[in-house]
Amino acid sequence: MASLKALKGRIASVKSTQKITKALNMVAAAKLRRATQRAQAGRPYAERLTGVVGSIASRVAPGPQSPKLLTGTGRDDTHLIVLATGDRGLAGAFNSNIVRAARRKADDLVQQGKTVLFYIVGRKGRPVIQRVYPKAIIAQHDTTEMKAPSYADAQAIATDLIDRYTTDGIDVVHLAFANFRSTLVQEPVVEQIIPVRPPAQDAGQPANASLAAVEYEPDEEEILADLLPRNITIQIYRALLENQAGFYGSQMTAMDNATRNAGDMINRLSIQYNRQRQAVITTELIEIISGAEAL
């Protein structure tokens, strides 16, 4: 049985931990509101741009002059998964859920005989991927100094990805991140960003709806040359914003649970301490009374 001194020290230690978890909970809650606003503000533009580019992709016939970012390389052999996670922990299963989704996608592709490579964004995804796919990581983008995602950060990642796509023999690029739904729900997804996927056909939409005549001004190639890299940048930027909101939401929930668990542990230890202290006092009283009677 632990001594009174040991119990008292353990109670003090748990109280210190409770103060830390409560502080982290408050910090995450303060940052969550701003991160949520930024993520929600970025969704309409990203979704609309994806729809526009997908609509163009459904109208362009693949050919030698077609942009590879739009029509692909004509092969489906080598897949690159951009794994976007956080740089810090203490956020429950937030990072591990994204890694798990990316691993499922990679395992499915490997079973189909495809070659899978990884591009790591954030620190938390690398250890697992390095253990499971030790030779598949081709690059890692450092985000440790990034306090809040910016368009410039997303543009740097997109530029590097496009260069690798055009020079390293990559056929398909996927983006793995977490869609922020609420403080309790962050949905890990893996979306294809290169080449552009045509929009899904609705059941009630006419089959020739996507074949309407479209006039490009000033020029089709010039528009696509600007629009396609921008679309990739926007999708990465959206993923970074969604990840940040999801991280703070998950961290707030995890630290709230940890604070309550610490409170429950303090109560249990306090009861144990009081009972043991009472037993010690009772024993001492018995010894005193026994000594007095012996005299």
C-alpha cells in the first residue's frame, strides 16, 4: 500500500497535469473559432473551382496537346499520396485517423499492383509511414514554423507537387486530410487532385448536358495554364485550413476529457488518502490507549 507521502505527491502531480490540460483546452477553444471561420470561408471557393475545372475536364478530349494536369499521363501505375497531418499531438486520434485513411488507400493500390509514394506535410504522419512503407517517402514539407496556413504555403507545396508530377513519372496524385465537421467529428478523406476528375453525373441530368458549346476568352490554353495550378493550390490550401480547424477541435475535446479524468483521479486518490490517514490516526490512538491502560 502506498504511503501517505506518496499519495500526497501523486495527488499534487495529477493536479499539476490537470492545470496543463485545462490551459490547453482553453487555448484550443480560443483558436478554434478563428480556424473554423477560415475553413468555412474557404469551402465555397474551393468547391466551386473544383466544379468549374471538372466541368472543363469533361469537355476536353484527351490528346497530345492536352495539359497533363487535366487529362493525366495516360497511365495509372504510380500514385502519390500527399499526407497532410498536424505537427503536434495531444489531439486524440486526429492525426492517426488521417494516417489510417492514407494507409488504407495505399494498401488498396498496392493490392492492385500499383506503385505508391508518399509526400508528407506535417510531422505526425512520417513515423508510421516510414515504418510501414520505408522507401516510399519522396519528400516532406516542413510546417513547424507555420502558425496559420497561408496561400503562400499551399502554393509552395503545389508548385513542388506539379514539378514532381511532370518530371518523376507520377501518374495520379491523392490528397489525404481531415474534413472538419464539428469539435467531435473530423472526417478523414483521400481525394484525387491530379489529374482533375470530371464531376459525377446526376441521375436526373441529361447525358449531353456537359457537351454544351463553351467559348474561352482570351484563349483555352492560357486559361487552363492559369486555372489548373491554381485549383491544385486551392485544394491544398483548403486541406490545410480544414486540418487546422479539425486539430483544434480534436485537441479541445481531448483536453476536456483529460481534465475531467484528472478530476476523477484526484477524487479517488483523495478518498484513498483520507481513509489511509484515518487508519493511521486510529492505530496511533489505539497504541496510546493501550499504553495508558498498561500503566
